[in-house]
Amino acid sequence: MIGILYVFHGSQKAEKNQAAMDFINQLKTKLDPTVYQATAFLENHSDTIPNVAKEMIQNGVTKMIVVPVLLFAAKHALVDIPNELEAVKEQYPDVQFKQTETFGSKNGSRQVLLERFQEVAMAYPDDQLVGILVAHGTKQTDEPQQVLTEIAAEIQQQVGFSIIPTSLKGQEDYLEDIKKQVSTDQKIVIVPFFLFDGHLITIMKNKLSEAFPKTEFIVTRTLEFDSRILTDLEGIVKEAITCIQ
């Protein structure tokens, strides 16, 4: 039996974890009902990867597709998830495992991010705008920043004002990146490239208030589990199912 294990980071807020599971429940209805589907979390939830994976195997799963519901292939996807699965693989050597790619570079995310900037442009038609596209970031690999830079350039071409890519935990200091754009004659639009409004975004807003007390930032909504992301995930999962059969 084929099983799909969806892996989220996990939030300190229970309602965010519930929203994640509700999101995946929408995807479950779009796939073959004979495929076993379950959800696990890296942090802040009792449904850990080892526990859920073992339960899946005990229920008959022999081929497991692990889907990181993460925007970029950084530490969680490259290190943490494989480490969490290591003991399960050792205990069940006959089970086949396949981990899919992440989805942040896909078309759905790009469409939502573009829409966020366009909404602000429509609300402030007479203002000079500069955009900041903010992701989580990592210091372990350059790939997420490269993807972020590519997406920012693509959006910039479509909205007609500068879009600066930066990361909360990337190679550079995001506050310095934002400081370069602070002036009296333009509004700064910050679009958080996150699945939902969580702890890190709260910290970011607090740091912005401390660093720039006289500057008013326009901070938009996150991706908010948009249905266009669901379409991207569906494509990733169906491709993986085809490959593992």
C-alpha cells in the first residue's frame, strides 16, 4: 500500500496546527482513496514523524511518500526530516521511502505573492512603493535565497516597483536590507513569504517597531494556506505516486 506522510513544521498555536490539518484534508479528497494519508509535525505537536510513520506501516503501508509541507529545501527538509525517519527505516528495512521536493518555487505561491503586492498597489495608487519579500531563510544553503531572488525579480517586472528579497535567518541582516529602503517619500510594503502568520512574523514586527519607530510599514497577509498552493502540492504528490508505483 502507498502512504503519504505530510510533514509540517508545527506551530505553538494549536489553531494553526489545526488549520494545517484542515488544509491537508482538502488535498486528501483529490487523491485516490486507496492511498493512506496522514499528517505529522516536526515541533509543537504529539503527532511526530516517527510515531505517525510507524502507525502508517502497521496499517499496511509498504511504500511511503514523505511530503515536506515547507516552502524551501532548507534544514528542516534536508536534515531534520531525514533524521526523524532514520530509526523508522532501520526498524522497517523492507518499506520503501521517497521524500518529495518542497513547493515554495511553484506557480501557486508566486501567484499569491504577486497578488499581495498588487492589492497594496491598488490601495495606494498615488504613493511611491517599494516591496520587501521576506522569507524564513537559512545559513546552510544558498538555494532558498536564489529562489527568493528569482521570484522577487519576476514580481518586480509585473508590479512596476522594486521588490527586495530578504530573509529573517538568511546570510544577511534583513533589518539592514529594510533600512536601505526607509525614506520619507516612499511606502514600504512587506510581504511575508510564510504559510501562516506565526511566531516569527510577530518577532519581525516587534523588531521593525524597535528599529524604525517613526516608519509605518504595510505588512500584508501571508500565503494563508491558499488553494493555489494546494494545487501545487497535489501535483507534487501525484508525480511522486507515479514514480513509486
